[in-house]
Amino acid sequence: MDTHQNSSTLKEGFLVKRGHMVLNWKARWFVLLPDRLMYYKYEGGKKDSSKRGTILLAGCVITSPFLVHENRPLVLRLQTNTSEEYFMEASSREERDDWAACITTAAERLRSSGGQSPGSEAPAQPQRKGSSSLKLHNVNLSQVVDSMYDVHSGIKLTSHMEQGSSFSNCFSGSAVVDWLVFMQLTLTRVEAVTLASALLEEGDIRPVGVRSVEALRNVALGEQFLDDSTALYSYSENLTKRGSVKAETSLSAVELSGKVQKRGYLLKQGHKRKNWKVRLFVLRSEPGYLHYYDPSKDDLSPVGGFSLRGCLVSALNDSGVPSGVKGKVQGNLFKIITQSDTDYFIQAPNKQEKMDWIEAIRQLT
């Protein structure tokens, strides 16, 4: 995960941010500059080149800790001078306190120098024009997808032609918007596009054909989904398998009883789909276990974990793509092989973090 830190960067790393429109939590890569905090999305183990948003720090106020969100004790709140609120969750108390201190220091320097740093540009707005008042409170995206997928009342799958090509088992963008409004899941078509864009970003639905793929690639966040009868979409491939995959084995209280040695956000490659996701990793001793959590979920139970007894952990070469790793993921990778011969490929935010994690895990194997 090469971050190419520039000289004016004060701090960077993963935080889990609450969305502005759909109030869900997403891991984002944050970069703190002297006058602004920028955030990016990670895709396939790499930071995307387009900013997802910019928060100007002039006149901002930090509240940390911000103990309002149940199950999320490590949140800090940033309030801008226009009273806009941002909620961000760190991986540990130390990280939260460090982010709060660094942002506060930057804001105080701006205050004493009379405002913005020279050369400041206008912030990239994370919101769609005209939707600033929109808040889709407590929308459960997986329930929306389940309703869409319902055999009786869901969206009907049909075949479509686009530019001479035939696509089966899909639906148009306008059919999704029609259905969301008809089912009263949203009040307006604008809200429906926002909700459908969230489903697209989650990977619950995917673009099919030229128009929808191009929109996803080129248009600003919030306008990724097209309310158009010629833009085609389909369900993600893993949706049909939903419910058929049993959870690995239920985690015993003993596994989670050890002393926490280390916590942090790392990228993990999935075992089946080989996609990279940000996970909160927690390393415990006595007994030695490594568990990982989905930071977008409020559930406090791990989504996976394994005993460190008999594990082998090794750094992977930064040149080229190591065997078993999918995509153009390079740099700061390490691999854990469990006693039962399961391979875990993990990517750290930087070289130092990679070495720290390897060392901490080795002490417990």
C-alpha cells in the first residue's frame, strides 16, 4: 500500500467514517494536510486517485472521545465552521487520541495565522448537488437487497439489448428507482438514486454493459447510479449464494478472553472472491488468537479468527505480485499460514506497520 506521502502530509491512515447520505460506516484512507483533511476510497488494495471528500479545517472543532454511537467507543467528531459534522472511528484509543491531537494542532495553527493556508482550493464535496438535506436514516442495505431479490415482490430480472449485445438476468437503472419509490423505501427519485448508489458501492448490485460501467468509472460519488432505462445492472455474483455459506465455527468465549496486544486496520484478501477489504485486526495473548472484524458493521463479534499456535508468518517480497495474491497489490504484504494450512494474505498501511505486526504475531506463535 504505497501512499506516496508528500512533504506537507501531517498524518495519514485508515479511519472508519459515517456516510453523509446513507448513514452507514465505511473505511476510508485519510490524509491530514496543514489546512484540510482529505479522504479516499481503497479499491483492490490501492488508494483510488479521486478524492471522496475534503474537510477544511479552518474554524473546525474536534470532540474526542465522542461517546454517542453505541458499539463504537473510538469515534471522534469533527465539526466544521459551517456546522457540518463528520464522525470517524479509529482502530484504538491511541490512534483516536493521536488523530484528535494532530487535527486540533492544525486547526489552531490556522486560527493563529488567520485562516486557510496559501494555495487552498475549494473542497471536493462528497455530496450530490441538491441532496444536502437528504438523510437516509437507519437504512439497512442488506434488507433492501433481500427485498429486491424477493421472488414475489422484488425487481424482475429480464433480458436487455445494449449496443448490439444481449444481457440476461438484469434490470435497468430506472426500474430500480421505480421499485424503490413504489415500495416507499425512498420518497423521491433523487433519494432512490442515492440509495442505489450505496448498494452499488457495497457491491450488492453491479453494472452490466457499457453505460452503467462508464458511469461508475467517471462520475462523482452519489451520481454513480443512473436513473435510466438504458443503463443496466444485475445482482452481485455472491448474492445467489447468500445464506448457503455456514459461518466457520462459532467462536468460544475462551478465544476472546486473552489480553489485547495490538489493534489496527489492515487489508485482508478474501478466501473465496479474493477481493481486498479493510478489517479491524485484534491480536490477543493467553490464548494467542488473531481475530478480525468488519468495521462497517455495528456487531461487536469477529467475522473470523484463528489460533496462532503453530502459525507461520512471513513478509512477502515488495517486487512483483506474490503467488496467491490477486490483483496489482504491491507492497507491505505479509502472509500467515495456520496450523490447518489456511493461507491469510494481509496488507499493512506501511512498512513499519507490517514489521510491527509480524513481530507481534511471531511472539505468540
